[in-house]
Amino acid sequence: MSSLAIRRTKDLTVKAVSTGFAVFALFLLAWILFTLVQKGLPALGTNVFTRITMPPGQNGGLLNAIVGSLIQIGIAMAIGTPIGLLAGTFLAENGKTTKVGHVARFVNDILLSAPSILVGLFVYTFLVSPLGGFSGWAGAIALAILVIPVVVRTTEDMLNLVPVGLREAAFALGAPQWKVVMLITWRAARAGIVTGVLLAIARAAGETAPLLFTSLGNNAMSTDLSKPMASLPIAIYQFAGSPFDDWVALAWAGALLITVGVLVLNVASRLFLARSH
């Protein structure tokens, strides 16, 4: 067999194996989505959005969990987004070669890859345990810690893509650095930064482990951030293993809601990024 034939055989083999694994991965994803829709859609009645969690057999819903998730995610984004934006801006504009920049980048990479349960344990040790109880504030702070590294990485990467010539032109006109950052680089990279924020929301929306150690969950309607607060991931975790069929159905409905929400955020971020170009 000639060397050309051998190369073609290897090429076809690698392509076939790669295509096979890609098809298998897509099949698993389609199977998961089909199962979620099959089991979650019939359970997605008006009671899910209008009633709080009730005892088995009383046609309860997930209103308290939906409200709790929105509150905690909203606070987490309000805390994490400005910190991540400013930290990412520092790393891109002033921290490329400094020791502080290298350390901050290293720590951010660790936070990106760290299991979320470690964040929950951290907040439990330094906030929940000293204050003597679970709370919505603790859950929001845990989610904010997960949000920050995503926003930092996205902001830094997007700002690094802004041409140096734009900065130099602004500096040549006598603009101070803070104006260059706010009016030039942020504006040029706004689509990518917004995409990162949306992806951070998607990550925070599906986290269960850190909330188990922080906000714990609550079957009643509660908007008091100093008390345990319900959330969709915790409700799914609690109801999925329940012996009661209506609670299991609520778990499937909650899983479908989170999946659709994350899917919408991902599609919206890609569309926003595509339209900006």
C-alpha cells in the first residue's frame, strides 16, 4: 500500500471516529431533551406558576421556588457583575505583565474549574455557621462567587480583542485612561461582555450544591433574605426522589423550566453577539 493510500485511510478513520462520537454526543443530548419534554411538559400546568409548594396530593406548584431563584440570581448578578467587569478590565488593561495580574488570573482560573460544592462549603463556613442559620443572602453570595470568574474571563478576553489602535488614537487625543476604557474599549467589547454576563446567569441558574449549604430551601413563600429561601434546583433535588407522584412531576417541570431558561440565555447570547458583528 502506498504512502498516499495509508494517509487517506488514516484520514478517513479519524473522520469516521470523530463523526461517530459527535453523533453519539448529539444523540445523548437529544435523548435528555426528549425525556425532559416528555415528562416535564405534561406537568407544566398553571399551578406550577401560581401556587407554592403544597403537601402531596394538593396540586401544589413551584411559585416559591421560582421567586426564590429569581431573587437570589438577581442579587448574585448585582454583586458579581460589577466585580467581574472591573477585575477583567484590570487584567486586560493593566495586569497583563504584572505579578498581581498573574496571581489574579491564576486564582480566577482555579475558581472557574473548582467544584461548586466547595464554594457552598466556603460560604457555609464563613457566613452561615457564624451567623447561626441558612439564608437567602448566603445563597446569593455563593452564586455571586460562581458568577465572578465567568464575567472576569469573558471581559478580559473580549477587551484583549479590541485593536490597540483604538486605544492609541484616544490617548493621542488626550483622553485619560478611564475615559478610554469606558467610552472606547467597553463600548467596542460590549457584545462579548453581555454574552459573558448571560452565560454567568445560565451557570448560576442551575447550581444546586452551593445552595444546599447556604439558602437550604423553603417550602413556603419567603422573600426574607435573612431566612432560608426556596430555589428551583433545591426543589428539583428534594422532589426527584420523593415517593409521591405529584412531587416527582413538579421536579420534572422544574428541570424543564431551568433547561429552557438556560437554552434561551445561550441562544440569546449567541444572537446578540452575532448581530453586533
